[in-house]
Amino acid sequence: MTEPIRVMVVDDHPVWRDGLRADLEKNGDAVVVAEAADGGEAIVKAREQMPDVVLMDLQMQPVNGAEATRRIVEDSPHAKVLILSASGEEADVMEAVKAGACGYLLKSTKTEDVVDAVRRVSKGESVFSPSLAGMVLQEFRRMASKDPAEPRLTARENEVLVLVAKGYTYREIAEKLFLSIKTVQNHVQNILAKLQLHKRYELMRYAIQRGLDKAPD
């Protein structure tokens, strides 16, 4: 048997969270390992519980879902964020995508489709409500046309890359950035994949060639 998908549900309505938990755990494919009522709580719990998938609402205070998504993607790169929101506004969808969300579903989505989306996102797929897919694809194309040769690293990945260039160990990087060693390793693996490199020494050489070893910590 495969391990169930570890899910965190983030929404400021407890009744909605209870319903999602029941739907997700009904057939045993997923287990809800954490719940959060706002984005700030979600950021902390993502580090603690290490979910595979985060089901994220957008309209929350004081930290909204887009900001929480950005922080979770940077600090917990193992987690895939799937937005589940009542808003289908283009500005909200684009903000979530740019923050690093792997998918975006409307809250009107059928239960079985939400559960299926969680499965697909956990495998690395991107999932969007049909009414939103066109605008998202257009934005992806626009972003890709800017400079396809230049890899897009997150702010956290750039921080890690600078410290790698300076010769810090994973443990030292973890201590400086207040992360776990496992999270640092995940960041390095993501950077290697984006830069199409294979070894840490190749990554260090790449960073030094760009003068990152002389950048301030």
C-alpha cells in the first residue's frame, strides 16, 4: 500500500475545514495532518508537519493566502500548494500562480474533483478549474517569453545559492536561515534541477562564476 497523501487545510471557516477533512479522508488516499485558520498559522504548521499538499484559501487575515503560498513555497519546497477559493478574478488567480501555487480551483468545484486534484498535485501536476485554465496558460506563455534561458529561482533559493557559493555546509546554511537541514537539501535539489546541474561542486562553480561568493550574507 502507498502512503496516504499528507494534506494541510487552510481556511478561516471551521465548518468548511471539517467538510474538506471528511471528503479527503473518506477513501483513505489522504490524511489531514494539520489545519490553519490564516496564512501566518499555515506557514508555521507547514514547517512543523511537512504536508505533501496544502489546500489554501485566499481571503484570510492578517496573512492572506497568496503571501502564505509564497512563504510556504520558499520555506517548505516539498509542499505543493493548491488554491481553493471563491474568487475567480484574474488578479487573484495570477497573484496565486506567481506566488508558486501548483493549481487553483473554485470552491464551487465538485468534491470528487477536489479530491482528484489533490492526488494529481501531489504527483507534480498542475490543476486549474476549466474556466481559469485559459488565462493561466496565457500568463505562463507571457512569463516564459521574457527570458527562457534564465532560470527563475525563488528569493529563498537565491539566498541558499549565495551561501553555497561561500562554501557553507548544509548545517551552517540551515542555522543561518533558520531552516531544517532537510529543507536546505530540498532547496539545493530544486536549484540543481532548474539550472540543469547534477553535483554540488557544479552548483558552487556556477555561483562563483557569477560572483555570488562576494555577495553579502
